[in-house]
Amino acid sequence: MINIAGLAIGMACCLLIALYVLDDLSYDRYHEKADRIHRITLHGRLAGNEIHTTSTAAPMVGVLVSEFPEVEDSVRVDESSDILVRYGDRQFNESRV
């Protein structure tokens, strides 16, 4: 029983790890040009504390497009608050953008 239980637990762990890796590798793969999508992260120090974040300054969106000719388009994602979305003459608040 101990051998069978150990084998079952080992196989379950292997399967969960494989599913996690497959999900991670498939991120954004549904886009036609997925190989051209990049994410900017910030790693540094502020007041002696290490910072690791995916949040960047708002002006970076425009600077990336204007200063780097290889950047075709840029977008900033903000998860911290409600955002007012406008489409044509319609507008509404969207949370968790």
C-alpha cells in the first residue's frame, strides 16, 4: 500500500507540474503574432528596498513608441482601480482592468 500510495502521489505531482508548465507556455499564444508581444517589468531598489513589479510609469507608453522604432504599439495595464472606458459616445466604469 505504501508503494502504491507513493507512486500515485508522485504521478499526481508530475501531472500537476506538467499542466502548470503547459499553461505557462501557452500564455498569449492565441494571438497571431504572439512572438512579438513583450512585457516590461521593473527590478530595482527604492529607499533600500528591492522592487520587483510589472507596474511602470504612465509616460512610458508614449516614450516606448516614440523613442524605439522597433516598438509598433504599447499599452499600459493598471489593476489598482476602476477605469472609465469610452467607446464612441458610450462610457462606463470597468473594475479590475
